[in-house]
Amino acid sequence: MIRIRNLTHIYPGSRKVAPHVAVSDLSLEVGEGEFAILSGPNGSGKSTLFRILCGLARPSAGQVSIAGFDLLTEPARVREVMGVVFQSPAIDKQLTVAENLAIQADLYDIPAADYRARRDRALAWTDLGGRLDNRVETLSGGLARQVELAKVLMTDPRILLLDEPTTGLDPVSRRNFLEALQRLQRERGMTVLMTSHVFSEAEDVDRVAIMREGKLMAYDTPQALRAMIGTEMVVIQSREAKVLAGRLEAELGLTASVVGDEVRLAETENGDSLPLLEKILQRYRPDIRSISIKQPGLDDVFVRVTGAASGQE
Ligand SMILES: Nc1ncnc2c1ncn2[C@@H]1O[C@H](COP(=O)(O)OP(=O)(O)OP(=O)(O)O)[C@@H](O)[C@H]1O
């Protein structure tokens, strides 16, 4: 449904700045009706890839086809099937919800006879019922984002591209927004590709892509990605996490990564972390605030794959 083949994007540079390869020979497919998340540390090339996919930038090399249409040679066909929710608001906050949706209908030449039905169908995926006459500036951040979604849904897309749509939302609004997307996927067979750096959002999706320095480092189901790390890991909270990690590596020969005030240890060889936990507790107790065994999450995968600390909620 979204097929990216050997995509490369090079920013040309200038006399003072060298050319920069922002996307490097990247290939990736999102199947029909799949929900995929694209993540990566700052500067890894997500925005560049997103801009290419929504037709705002032309790649230096490679092909992209969307619903079987070539992005470069059939952009109008692609626009017919794809809806894009950008990070920066694309609605007029001074206008009401209904006025914003009416403008979208005008822009896309939606026949007047279809307008109400389309509008009501789009709103059915949101929590905006009864808010049609409210000015967007009076809505919460979460509902305002849902207006963006409703606006895009007015055009009946089969594919949705979203750029960090939940940034700045509180956890409840974020969950509501994601639930709307998941229902669209489940009940309408929508294909969804969304950039995000919040890994709790990625735990339930079909596939997660992790980019680093323009390259696709991993692309798999959340389960398969978590399995890369093992079944369980020891996590220690410490005021001096870096110092403790250094000591654990030097004195016990362990592999440790530091995320904030946490030291996370790679899986033990026999997979049983309890003896290791006891040993660490006996030796380093004064340096430890808490110690536990946990199943690896996607944030651990991210740290392993990119070498960067993951985005925090
Ligand atoms: N117009 C530009 N000219 C030159 N280099 C650029 C340009 N835009 C981005 N870059 C560089 O390309 C690389 C990828 O940038 P991009 O914005 O795609 O990354 P990102 O993963 O979206 O980062 P973020 O999460 O910070 O938005 C970065 O090193 C960035 O500095």
C-alpha cells in the first residue's frame, strides 16, 4: 500500500555547508490496512521522509508508490487516496468546527449534497459530537487535534499519514486520539503511517520502524523488536546512574545502558535475572534507589538500536 524503494534524499549544501544525506537508500513497505509507526532520534530523517511521502519534497533517488500510484509521476492520484495530518495546525482556530470542515469541503469540491453525510461520517471517528458550533480556540488541545483529523477524513482517504500528531497532548487526549486511529484501522481498513517518539503509542501497532542517520535500522512488529532484547532485564534506579553503570561494567563485566536515572542491563546468559539482581543488591546497595526485573519495552529496543536515549512521555 505504501511502498518505498531505495529512497535517498540529499540536502545540497552550500559554499559553507557540506551536502547532507538525510535519507539513505531506505526501503520500507506498509501493507494495506496496517498501522505503522516511524520513529528515530532527532535528526534521523523522519521529517524529511514524511515531507517526501506527502509530496512536499522531491527525493534525490528512489521510488515511492502509494496505493499503486507513483508519487512522482501520479501525484494527483496519490492525493485522492491519502490524507495528511501535519504537526503544525492546519485549521483556523477563530472559526467553528463546522466552518473549518466546510472550508475543507470547498477545497476538495465535495458536492453540497454529500457535505452533511461526509461531515457526520468524519465526526463519528472523533469525540467532537455536539461541538460543531464551538470555535476551535475554545476547545481543548486534544479536541482541536481531532478537528484536524475530521478535516482530513472529510476527503475519505484510504491512507493516513500523520506527523507526531499527539505531541503536546496530555495522556488522556493522546490515548483518545490513538484510539480513533486504531478504530479507523480496524473498522475501515485504513492504512496508517505515523511518526512518533512516544513508545507507549507503538506497543499495539502492527509495525515499528526505527531510523538513525537516514537509515532504517529496524522495521518489525513490536513483539519481534522486543524479542531482540530478550525476555527480561534488570533495571536499577540510582542517583549516580552513569557511575554505577561504569562500575557494573568494570567490576562485573556486564553490559549496561543509562536512560535518565536508570541503569538497564542486557539479558543474562541463562535468562534468569534473579541471581544477578541479588548479587547487585548485595554489592551496591547504598548506590541503589530501586532495583527490579522487567520485560523489555520498545524504548529499550530504541536505545539498543540507535544508541540514543528514547523520547520520554
Ligand atoms: N533544509 C535542510 N538543509 C540541510 N540539512 C537539512 C535540512 N533539513 C534537515 N536537514 C538535516 O537532515 C537531517 C535529518 O533531518 P530531519 O528533520 O529529517 O530529521 P528528524 O528525524 O525529523 O528530526 P526531528 O525529530 O528533530 O524533527 C538532520 O541532520 C538535519 O539537520
